[in-house]
Amino acid sequence: MSGASAPANVSAPAASAPAASAPARTRSAFAGIPVSDYVRDGVAALALIMSLFMVWTYGTGGDWVPSKAATRVDVILITLISLLSLGLTYVWRAGVFGPKVGYRKIQDLKLLANLPYALLVLVYVVLHLVTAGRYEAGSVATLGPAVAFGLGGALLAAQPRRGEIAPGNVDEPRNRRWIYITLGIAGLAAVVALVQIIRYWVAFSDTSAAAFAGWGTLTTLMALASPALLVFIAVQVHKRSDRWRTVGVALAIGAGFLSLLALFEDLTLLTLALNALSPGFSLLFWMAFGAAVSAPSIARLTGDSAVAPTDPRTALQPFLTVAAGLSAVLALGAVISVITHVAADYSDGLVPQVIALFFGLLLTAGAIAAKRLTAKDARLAYIVLSGYAVLLFVLGLVLVIVWAVQEQGYFGPIIMLLTFVVPAAILATLWLPAASRAHFRSLPSSNGSGASGFAFAGTPATPGAVQPVQPVQPVQPVQPATATAKAESAEPGIAEQAAARHETAAETAATDAASNSAPAAARAAAVVQQPVLAEAANPATPLARLQEIVANHPEARAVVAANPSTYPALLTWLGQLGDPAVDQAIRQRS
């Protein structure tokens, strides 16, 4: 025995050598990082670098002297710190900081590294509001676009990446602080607007009463509209609404696009400058707001309220609300402008105001009508919402041309948002997700003739045409142990009724197959897919899979409706289909 054991003992180290050497290999610092984290780092770096070539402030003293960010030592230093903070994640993952530094410490370091940028912006905003209007040499008169791009980039650099957030609710307090940052940015925009409004009324209170009252009211309306929208979105995100978080991200992307357009001096419809005596619909804080609301930390908090891609009606309700609100502000501002022009006997430039009034009323009514029509028919929702997006773009483009030719800009940001940002967001929500497109193709037309083709009710059938196969009602599988209590108390039970319907449908399909009277595709459609039904009934099935099942397997929708794990938004969508089996399943849940 001793002779047999000796070779085993000798060979054991040799056999374990490869396993012992495996941990010695250094894991790549880039392994397992989601692509979205790279994109976030790239956008942050691009915004910070671009800001160095933009104007930070415009001075006074006889002429407006622009001060580029790259010529200011304080701005250069904080920008470099923010850029260097982008590498903290990769240095940490490479093991440079050692095992004692965890992901939470890296989150804190990134936040602290970008805090100086936010503080410097806050200092300049306060100085701007205090000193602007004194018209002394060297005083801060206007903040330039470098503030908008730089602050947005710094906030992107400061937030944790998806690869740095623990799963589940372990870090919920840490994730919530990004909601507070979002609220803080919206609050800062509101305070700045209020101070601008007060200074404006004080500075120009000695002008003509009629003209001043009109222009002052219009200026106040436009100055309050921008922060009001940001505050509203921030409050909804604070309530864990993923739909409104999506709106915030979409508006941020749109604001970034509009901010690039604002860099063209000939385009007077947009400006990123912030003057204390010239309040208006400012986009200065929009990129920063969008950067904060897009944080993966917030996405983790709002994920439970996410809307299925097969439910575009629910997902687009906030966008329609934004469209209606912006259109109403446009119409109201046009009314005030028209009254002021008439009262001041100033007829020049009245035509653009009248066009803005008409289009504003039309778009407001269109948004309200779209919200009502989309609740009636699922397929009609796609058509109506796409049509409204096209209407927004066409009418908005007319307004852009008219206002650009007339060189009038105080409605410019609203017009540009309605023309480019809101329509793009609506169309992207409808048609970009593959599940949404597949769901549209699966929906029957309102006249019952199927998703393809067109027919009037009562039209004689074409001789020799294949009649559509009647849909097969789903089979309700045996309820899992976690959901049997409600199913057993139902009288009569869904499973028994569904099984009886399936039995009849199966007999019909078998008869058709035997007689060869139905085409192969129709016979295949009659086959109930038991694995799919089992997934639909299992409470452990992931929510994303339930979305795919209801989109691609209509015969399993009643089973999904009875699944105790099906979330409310999906139940709402299922309840709007008008399927009796689905409706009964939803009723028996309560």
C-alpha cells in the first residue's frame, strides 16, 4: 500500500500546477465591461474636450470679449481632473489599487474627482447673477456654451458605470443620490430663471407700460417653461418612473444635438448663452440634466416600472404630454406676442406670431387627440402616433423656416424641440425595438381582415381564396405551486375552460389535416406549443421573456395574464386586446 501511495503523493503537485498558475494570470482590465460603459466614457471625454475650445464667459467693458475655456487656468485644471477620472475604473480593474479598494470606493473617488467642476460652475453662475448688468470692465456678463458641454461631460464622468453597480438593492442608497443630483440640477435651473425674471422686471420697469407688460409677461413665460419641464421630469423620476426617465434621456440627447446647432452664429433660433438680464427658454442646463438622469444608478432604481417594447402606447404617453405642453406654451406665447404687437402698434413681424399661434393650437389638439385614439386600438396606436410625429416635423419645419427668415428667436428652442427632438423620440420608441415591430406585424387590422391587405365589411370573398383560420384559444397549464390558491378558487377555472377549448380546436385541426383541406401553414398554426405555455405560466420566467411570448405567441396571452409574476403594465396592455380568455384570466387574478 505504501508503494502505491508514494507515486500519487509525488505526482499531486505536478497535477495541480496548472490550476495554481491560473490565478497568476492577470485578468484584462477591459474584460466584462458593457459596451454602454465605453460609450458613456467616450461621450464624457468628447464633451469635456470640446468645451475647452468654446467660450466660457463673455466679458464687458465697451465690447463683448469672449474668454475661451482653454485660456482659463481654473477651467483647464478641473477639466483635466475630470478627464483623468475616466481612467479610474480601468486602473482599479487592473488591480493597481490592491484588494482593499472595492467598487464603492471607486464610485466615491469618481464623484469627488468631478465635484470641483460642478462647484466651479456654481460659483460662476452666482457671480454671473450678482455682477451682470453692472457693465464694468472684467465683470461676468454672460456664461457661454463651454459651461453646458463641460458640466454635462463632468456629470457623465462622475457617475458609476453599469459594471460598477452591485446587483439587486444592495446599493440602493448610493443609487438614490443620483436622483437627488437630478433634482438639484432642475432646482438650480429654476432658481436661475427666477433671479433672471426678477432682475429683468427691475431693470426695465420704467419703460412703456403697455409694451413692458406684454414683453415682460412673454419673457416670464418662456423663462419659466424650461425649468418647469426639468423639475416635472425630475419629480417623476424621483417617483421611480422609468417612462419619464426615458423622456429625460431623450430630451438630453436632443439638447446635445440642438446645442451643436447653437454653435452656428447664423442660427439665431438657439443660444446657449446665459445672461442675467435676458431670461428665456434656456438650454444651458439641459445636457447636465440629461447626463444625470441617464445614470445607470437611476436605471437600476426605475427598472421595475419599465414598459414592455410591445406596449408603445404606454411608453409614449409622457412624450405626448411633453408635446402638448410645449405646443400649449408656444400657442400661449404667440397670443401674448400678438396682443403686445397690436397694443404697441407694431405690425412688423406679426405674421410669424400668427402662424405660431395657429400651429401651436393645432399641435396641442393633435397631442390630446392622439392620446385618446391610441387607447382604442393597438394597431391604430402605431399609425396615429407615427402620423402625429410626421405632423410635428412638417409643421415645425415650416415654423423654423419662417422664424429663421424673420430673424426672431425667442420661441426658437421650443420650435426646435417640437420639430426635431420630440418626433425623433416618438418614432424611435415605435420602430427601433425589434419586439415592437414584430408586435405591430402580429396585430389584426381594425376591420378584422388581418394585418395585411384591406377589405370593406360585407365585401364578397374572392372565389378560391383561402379563408383565414380561426385563432386557437390557449391551453391553461396546471398552475404552479405558488399560484394554485387563486386558480383553485375560480369558478369555473380558466384551466378547465381553456383545456376544453383547446380540445375542440385540436379535433378541428386534426380533421382539417386528415382531409388536406387546410394549407400546411394553417395546420401548423393550430399546434399548441406546450413549452411556450409552460414558460408563460411559470412565475420564475423573466419579464423580458414574458414580453416576447405575448408578442410572438398570441395563443399564450391568456396564460401570461394568469401568471402571478406578470407586471401591471403588461396586464394593462393585455386587457386592451379585447380577448375574452385574456379578460377572464385578468378578472380571476383578483
